[in-house]
Amino acid sequence: MRLVVDAIAVQQGSAAIVVGNVLAGWVAGWPDDEIVVLAGRSPEFPVPAGVTVETTERRLDSTLGRLAAQSVDVRRACRRLGADALLSGVTASAFLGAPCPHAVIVYDFRHELRPEQFSPARRLARRLLYGWSFRRADALACISERTRHDLVRRRPRWAEKSFAALLGADHADGWRGGGSAASRRYVLAFGHFANKNVDGVLRAWAEHAGGADDAVVLRICGLGGTARDAAQDLVRTLGIDERVELMPWLDDAEFAALFAGASAILFPSDFEGFGLPAVEALRLGIPVVISSDPALLEVTGGHAVVAAGTSPADLAAAIDRALARPAEAVAAGVEHARAFTWQRTAGAIRSRLVAGT
């Protein structure tokens, strides 16, 4: 198979993690396939050996430039390269369709189900561009059954196009804790986006710290400047300065070491399309606390500590249970997470493309 991967609009974050790892899984499983990645000035993810990269000459800092690159240029590249299939790394792409079977990766519908977390302009852009992309694509690769359910519930006409291609977590197998992160026991939480529930995490930690005699600290990583200032104000108000460390965005190596060294992962997100940190934690044998979000329940399969609710008391009780997680429960979580491989993800997409969708 000759596969073209449209990664022109893939930026650092979830899409880059997914596309980079799908490529690695694809190359490992089907090394004879020819893969060409279309990117901006340079890919935002590691490119496996043997994969060719073509970068666009267009200016992507303008709306017209991005639309032209993701429509005219993608279609022309597929024709020029004689592509057997096209995979779009972001949901809104290939707006003119493709001269070959075309799949797009569908991450989530948070802009519809949590609209308050997006600006009106961004919600409108997603609605219009996603709808156009769904009409043009031949296959919609949803990263979880939850995402597929959200798609089909509101757009039942795309049910036959859609399928689940669950993400992998085997990229975490090489992560090792170390450095300054190993100096004290800590629970790790995330502050990258509004759905990560930083305020709830801090209030729950205050509840936990008030009744615990251990010296475990809470680390929250991924906080931008404004969010970090707001979190620091709440930390002072709650009187937990000695038990909380607020951290900025980290590079990949720093994040991996921080994650792998945690005593537990606190992930009570109010919305996830998949919830990759929960499966990464299970795979590494780290107890994880989750909310009752459908995607998190789906991918952890009963092996996470599920908070009874979102109140500080509920989350604090879940933290206590996670820190006391029995070894046999942790081992069962590791076994569950072994099924989540990127080769499986790539295989699900490839099978649909080979079948002509």
C-alpha cells in the first residue's frame, strides 16, 4: 500500500501524539507499505525511519493558506504520488476529497458537549469544517466507542462510515521515573485544558492533605501562565502551599519521567474523547483516579479507581483508595492495558482502507 498522511494541520498536543504513534505502529506492522507524510514546515512528531516527509511551501499562518494546503495540495499530492489511500491526522481536512479511499481521525465532540470551553468562533469553525470533512471522507476512525457514539447520536447518517480505532499506550513502555521528580512521593494531575478540572483537584487535595499523615505532594503539570497564577491563588487560599507543586508545560522527556515516577495519577476530567493518561498509568502499573466520564470508564475497563462524584470529599476518598491500591489490582490493570497498542490502532484503520472503506 502507498499511504499519504495529511499532517499539515497537526500541531503539538493530542493529534501529534496520535499521528506519530500511529505511524510507528503502522511501520512496525506493515514495513512494506510506502508512507508519505505531508507536513507544514516540519512535522510536530517523530517520524519513523523509512517514512518520507514532504513539506508545504504555502504560508500556513493565514486561513486561505491553510485551506488551500488542506484541500488543493492534499488532493494533488495523492494524484502525483499514486496514493492507494489517504489518512488525515486531524478531523477537518482534505476538503476537496481524495482520489483514493480516505479516512480521517475523529478525536471528540467536546465543542458540542462542553461548548462553554470554546469560543463562539471556534465552535462555529469546528461545526462547519467537521461537517464538510465527514461528507468528503470515506471512513471516520473514532478514537473510542464513546467518540463514535457521540458522532452517531447526532449524525446517524454517518454510522456506516464510522468505526472505533482505540488508541495505543505502548509508547509509555520506555518511560522511567527519575531526576528531581524522584525526591518525594507525589500524585500527578494535569492542567493543560479546562476539562482537566484543576480547581476540583486542588480542593480535593486540600481535603486529602487535611486528614493524611503522609508527606505525599500533589504535582500539577501543563499550567500556562494565567492558569498557573489562578491555581497558585487557590493553593494559598486553601493553605496547602507545602503540599502542592505547580508546573509549566514540559518537554516529552521531562513529562515521561514525571509521569513514570508518580505514586498515583489523578485524572478526574469532565470530558475525554479517549483519556490516554489513564491507560498509560495502567500500563505502567500506576494507580489512577478517574471521573465517571464515559470514555474513561470505557478504556480503563474497571481497573481504575472511580470517584463517586466530583465533590472534594469524593475525590479525596478516591485518592486515599488509589494510594492504598492492592498489588493484585495494579497487576490486573497492567494486563488490561497490554491490549492497547499502536499497531492495533494502525491495523484497524488500515483494514478499512484496504477494503476500500
